Amino acid sequence: MIRLVIILPIVVVAWMLLVKLISDVKKANVDWTGVTTFIGFIALAFWLRHITGMG
């Protein structure tokens, strides 16, 4: 029960932040090339760490 009391508000706040972030992104003029490049570099770093075991 204590876990539910702790986790439920965190989930609700995270959901509210996600909804706000999505609405802000829809309104903003975002450079999606830069965003996807940034996400690609992060994914590549995690993949290379998984493959090589270094980092």
C-alpha cells in the first residue's frame, strides 16, 4: 500500500509533464533533423557499449 501511495503521484506527475511536453512540441517550430541526430548519437553510444562492453 505504501508503494502505491508513493508511485501513484509520481506516475500522475510524469503523465502531466508528458502531456505538457507534447503540447509544447506541437506548438513550437522544432528542428527535427537536429533532434533525430542527437537521439541517433545516444542510441549509437548505447549500442556500441552493448557490443564492445567499453564505456
